[in-house]
Amino acid sequence: QLQLVESGGGVVQPVGSLRLSCAGSGFTLDYYAIGWFRQAPGKEREGVSCISSSGGSTNYADSVKGRFTISRDNAKNTVYLQMNNLKPEDTAIYYCAALKFFALATRIPSSYVEVWGQGTLVTVSS
């Protein structure tokens, strides 16, 4: 069974940091671009960041640019999202997805998604 398992969410104070992980289970992530998405309460899901299969290309939503960093370790079959200088508006459930193709994070077509993770909750609050 093909699965993506996110971890690393939690409660953090504003300006704090968290690192989310997205691990592949039952398949190798090497051939997939990976997207990170988030859905805040009462809002639609939005794309946050995307990384190519090789890791050589990345892009970010304007709202997180300069604060979040996406990376991957194909040897560990894992993709990461380092989140620094967190703000209350970053509070959301964060999902990763294996994509057929690399795309702009804010414009990933649903048809590109092969596998979704189950999500991990990030709460930024003092």
C-alpha cells in the first residue's frame, strides 16, 4: 500500500520553529515531486511549497517565502519542511503529496497528485 506519513507537527509559540517530515511507505519517493499543502480552519487547502524529484528545483507561496525551506533526502525516502519564524496565521493541518510533475506550489493541479498524506497539525499560539 502506497502511503505518505507526515510527522513533526505540534504547538509552538510565534517566531518559533518546527520541522515537518513526509516519509514514503510502500514506494520510493525518488521519482516524484513532492508538494506541501496546508488547510487552516474555515479555509480552503493551499499549496505551500514544492520540490522536484531531484531536489534541484523548489518554489514557495509568497506567504512563506524566506521562512520555510523544503528539502529531501532520497536515501531516507523523506521530504522535509523546515518552518522558521512561525506566525499564528501558519496554524493549519499540513499535508504532503506525491506529484506526477513538479509545479508551482500555489498552482498544483489535483490531477498531479498520486498520493496524499494524512496530515499533521501545526498550531502557532502564545
